[in-house]
Amino acid sequence: MQKIKVKITGSKVHDVGYRVFLVNKALSLGVDNFNAFNTFFDGVQTVIAIIEANDEAIDEFKNYITDFRPKDAITENISFEEY
């Protein structure tokens, strides 16, 4: 079991359905412990997600959000760190 923090930054990551996009993926993986919220870092739109799951679910979640994003999202960086 691991717990990670995902930080997604970009010029358009708010108001594009990013949190719903992330929670839907977490639910499809059977994850029970998940949270996501919008914020700003240094004036840049940021979505923070905290997820706790088994290693396989974490790996699939990371790969999915690295490869896919909501239709209108403009992301500049996606980072992962232990939480």
C-alpha cells in the first residue's frame, strides 16, 4: 500500500473537469482513499490529488493521468511524490 500526492499544473487545469476525471479513474481502480482539489501555486492553476492504494492501482493511475487528460485541459507539468 502506498500513498502519493499528484500535482498537476498548467494554464488551464481548473474548470475543465479534472477532479471528476481523476476521481472516476480512482473509482474504476477500486480506490477508497482519494481526494482532489483545485488551488494555485505561484499564480499557476494547480490540481492536487492524494491517493492511497496498492502498488498496482497506483502504477495504473500514474500511467493513465500521464497519458490522458480532460479534453480542454492545458497542462504543463504532472509530478508525483510520496505522501
